[in-house]
Amino acid sequence: MNIENLSYAKRPPYRDASRIVIACEGALTEPNYFKHFEAASPRLTVTIAGKDTENPTLSAPKWVLARAEAHAEKVGLAEIDEVYLVMDVDHHEENEFRELYEICKEKNWRLVLSNPCFEVWPYMHFKESFPDTRLKPQRLKHILSTIIQGGYHPEKILPYTEKALKNAALLEKDAGYFFPAENTTKVYMLVNRLINLMGKSYFLKLIQSKKG
């Protein structure tokens, strides 16, 4: 994987609120989930650099990095800002992500992987373990549709976030290693970070609003 290490130089004036930039591999599932954090707290600004819906095939690691780079160049980043690349392992091998991880590390950005796919995260809002040792994405998505009445939607899982955080942490094999074990996800680390930045009280208001 040949990934160009682009750079940017814009720096906006000092501000108190942190900006979290999340570059997502998916065009809908991940952005629709993280957008609920966008205006949930005055302490935090979340911007989503999602996939171009007109070019849905551009989901390779290098394209996710390119979207993050382009967004960073457009808005400029301050020292307090953080950038996360949220991606699925899917059919890719660990070595295919190593170069991307090293580039992110140099930039002080974070790579957030789910193995095999993002749906591991919503699954953990309801279950503590998986029926198979190695689930394919389509199989996991089908299982998720049988667990959540009416199918997956962010509003349906947000009230169970604390349970998901606990389950994900328990299943974690190596929190310090960038590549997740099978049927695990690093998304819980990003969600923990968002909650810490926005403040627990604001997060509780967010999930209460989703309970209706």
C-alpha cells in the first residue's frame, strides 16, 4: 500500500473547545453514529469527513487518509484538535494497515479499527460474546438485525453505551496495539474519549434524549 504522507500548515487562533475530526470509511453507518456527538456539548466540536457518496468504492485505507488530510487542510487544526480514522479490517490483512498506522502516529492522529467491521461496536451494546470465532461482515450484520427490533439505528444503541464500553474493554486483547483481535473493536476508545471531552453530564443528556 503506497500512501502519500501529505502535510498541512494552517493553524487557527486559540480556542477552548476541542475539535474532533473523524474520517470514516463508510458513507452512512459510521457518520450517522458519530454525528450524534456533533452538537451534544459546547466543550466539543465533532466534524465528520465521511465517504463521498458519489464515489462509494473509494474505501481503501489511502482514501480514508486522503479525506482526513483534505478536511484538515480545509478547516485547519489547532494543538488541542484530534483526528481519528475509523475503518473496518474486513478482508484486509494486518500488514496492510501498518503503514497507515505509522503515518497516523507521525501526525499524532489515531487509527480506529474494527475487526471485521464497525457492526462489532453496536453488537456489544447488547451482547458480551459472539456466536462464532470468526464472523464475516454480512453474517454479523444479519445477527445484529435479529437483535435490534426494526434493525440497527444509532438512536437505538446510544442508551446502552456504558454496557458497550464495558463489553468492548473486556474483550480487548491488547489495548496498546493498533490492530484489533477478531470480533473486537477499537471504537470504544474513541467513544470514551468523546465522552471525557464533552463531559459526563452532557453525555447523559444525550442518551436520555435518545430514550425518548
